[in-house]
Amino acid sequence: MNPRIPSMLRASQRALEMWGVIVAFVILFAVSTFNQGFDFLNPENFRALLNSNAPVGILAVGMTLVIISAGIDLSVGSMVVLAAAIGMTTMNSLIDSGTSELNAVLLGGAVTILAGTVAGTFNGVLVVFGRIAPFIATLGGLAAFRSMSLAIADAGEIRSQSATIFSALGRGGVPIPGLLNAAGKPLTLSYSTVIFFVIAIIAQWFLSRSRFGRQLVAVGANETAARYAGISVSWVRLRVYSIMGLLAGIAALVQSSRMNSVSTSQLGLGSELDAIAAVVIGGTTLRGGFGRVWGTVVGVLILGMITNILTISGVSPYWQGAVKGAVIVLAVLVQRSSRE
């Protein structure tokens, strides 16, 4: 055997590990363009694609940090609906009591984010101090948080009593210079998309440039070595679950404002699958110790295009979950082969 072949194979595996998500994105982009032509390349289509996937993207950013720490959070979808239910109930109560709409929306939004943060911190406490495996602790949260939200609304829907301000957050956006929609008005980038990109940029910076980011990678790669290096493993893990809860609260605020209501049985349902799929597709290893937020952002876009292709192709929505599950398994297999 040529002695250069093993080294070439290793180089190819490293390239696949680093840039495979970009290659997958380019291929799917080409397939979508071929199938839909100008309809897919229309800026309004990209806006809709980003807007519909921004909440999952926010969750996926937090999930990236959790998985890098060698953890997992199966409760993010339930955290979203619980935070949204508590926040909207608070907002409606304030409006009923005579509080101005603006103040009620601001306080309700703050409560939504706080509720998500508390739920995430609770998960972290169970994992760190209760010494419960993250899979089990967050599986319990998946059931408990959803149940609590159902109890708040008697398994029904909570409708916003805000006349205009709350829904403006979900439906408004930032105008994109030089682009017009079909009606001839300026095309806007929704607030949820802007929030998603801002969060992703900040998270990538913290992961690659900050002390906490380096500690997070060290804990996920080798917990024992991290302890010997003087890193407070418990503090790092607690913080990352709190951050996950914070981002779940932000995603809850974004989703509930877009619909101007909270369906306690449907909101956030299956979001944990989408978030984990985006993270794994983006190249973050489920074993911990390695990951990148920018890869997760591309993974979110890939998932969005897959859903778009399946919908255009007439595939039943009941089969789309099976496709996402297959994508997760395939991505894990690719990761494993690139490390062997």
C-alpha cells in the first residue's frame, strides 16, 4: 500500500469533519434551486425560511453549548411552552389590572425569559448537585414542564390581551436596504431572525474567545483533567444549563409573540429533536468537547431546506420526523467514521 494513502485518508476525514456541513448546505441549496427555480431564490422565500426556523435556531445555539459540555437537554420544548404560558398569563393579568399595555408587555416578556432561566437552572441543579444523568434529569423536565403549562391553561390556549404591541414583536422586523416584497414595500428581516443571529454571534465569540468557552470545551473533553486544571466543573455545568433556559425563554417570547397566543399542547412540541438535529448536523460531537455555533446555524438552515424540499415534493408531514431522525443518525455515523 502506498504510504501516502493513510495520511490522505486522515486529511480527507478532517476536511469532512470541518467542512462537511458546508458541502451539505451547498448540495441542498442546489437541489432546492433546481426543484423550485426562482421561487426558491426569491428573497421573500429566504426571509420566510429564516423566520420560521429562528426559534429553533435560538434553542439550537443553547443546545450546542450543552452538548459541548457532554450534556443533553431533552426538555427545551417543554421549557418553551411553560415560559410562554407563565409570561403571557402574567401579561394578561397586568393588563386586566389596569397596567398600561407597554408596561404589561415589558414585564410579561421579562417574566417569560426569567421563567425559562429558572427552569434551565433547575435542570442544572439536578445534574450538578443531584448527580442525575442529564438524559434522565431533562427527560423528567420534558414531562413535568409540559404538564405544568397544561395545568395553567386547563390544556387550552392562552390568548394575548395586548392589542398591538406584543404581536408587533413577532410580526415586525428591520427593513433590508434595496429589497422590496411582492407588494412593492421594503422587505424586512424579522426581529426573531435578528435575535437568532445576534445570539449566535455572541455565543460563537464566547465559545472561541472567552475563558468560559475554553472551560466549557475542557469539561466536555475530559472532566477529570478539567478538575485537575482547577476548573470548577459544577459551576460550568450549572451555568450552561442556565444559559439553555435563558435561550428557551427568549425562544418562547419570540414564538408566542408571532402567534399572539400560547397553545399549551402544541407550542414547542418536538423542538428538542430539531435543536439536537441542527447541532449534530453542524458538526458538534455528542460525546462533548468539540463543537461550533456557526456549524449549528448552517445546520438550522439545512433542516429548514429539508423541510421545504419535503413539503414541495408532497411528502406527508407525518413522515418528516422520520427524515429528521434519519438525518441525525447519518450525521452521527459520519462523525464517528471521521474519528476512527
